[in-house]
Amino acid sequence: MWASRAKEEHDAFAEALRERGVLVHYFGELLAETLEIPEARDYVLERLCTPESFGPSLIEPMWRLFDDLDGHELATMLVGGVLKADLHLTARTA
């Protein structure tokens, strides 16, 4: 509900820090840059996409989803979350 106001305040605070010579890092940007490195991306996803995290039936759909994303898109999903609709699940037949 207050997300836009919080973002404005955060951006103003970050700008005030920059004006005083502080180097401000944004987690999302650092994560996105890191996820562009193939070895780093594999490291993160191998530890994230586990049966303990998502359950055995969602490992493959999560990998498919994440494989199609660039570093920025993947970072956005990892920070913001994944919706069931993002997975494009197919119904299993018995």
C-alpha cells in the first residue's frame, strides 16, 4: 500500500548519501550483474531449485522458467517472487 512512498523515500535517502560522497549499491542491480555470469547463475540456481525449496514436482518448471530469463529478469523474480501463472504448468494425465 505504501510501496511507492517507501521507494520515493529510499531514493531520496540514497541521493542524500551520494551527495555526501557515499557509494550506494542496490542489491537488485548487484544480483542481476552476478546472474549474468554463467558460473554464478548456476551456483545460485542449483542451491535454490531444490526439492526442499519447491517440492519435487516444481523443480523442472522452475528451471525452465529461470533458463529463459536474463540476469535482470531473473533477479527481479528471485527478489519479487514467482507466481503460479509464471510457470506455465501443464496438467498431468493419470
